[in-house]
Amino acid sequence: MVAVRTMNSLYRFFVLQPPTRVLLQGGEFFPDPTEVTLSGSTLGGSFLKMAWIGPGFCMEIYGPAGRIVTSPVRAIDLPSARGRVAAPN
């Protein structure tokens, strides 16, 4: 499991098929676990870093409702690995 805290929401996901097919729950659009494609991270515009999530970037997700772009990522938590990556203050 990976937990991603954005400026506005908390998302939890399990990787189903690496690197981009995931079961996602969280935020306004995914109150229940939903199979989606996590395209990667963006700073806006046409730039998209595929199959990657990074602090300060927005996640781009394709689900049943179409394309969703989250608010910027603040922290990434890997509970099973007991590791944490956070954006600098």
C-alpha cells in the first residue's frame, strides 16, 4: 500500500499491475476503492513524468469519470516499508 497526502486529500492505493494500474481510494472522486490508471505526476501544462509520484507535483489519474488531476503532493507514505518521503518545508 502507498498513502499519498496532497494539499487537499489523502489517497491510498495498492498496485495491481505495475507500474500504473492501481486500486485507489481517497479524495472527492474516489470514496470507494476504484481501479484506475495512475499516469504519473505533472506540474501542469503538457509535462507528465510517467509512472512516478513526487512531492510538489500533482498526480494525474484516469478513472471511470475521466482524467483527474490532484492538488500538489505533500507527502508519500509507504507503511509496509516503514519509510517516508516528504516535501521540504
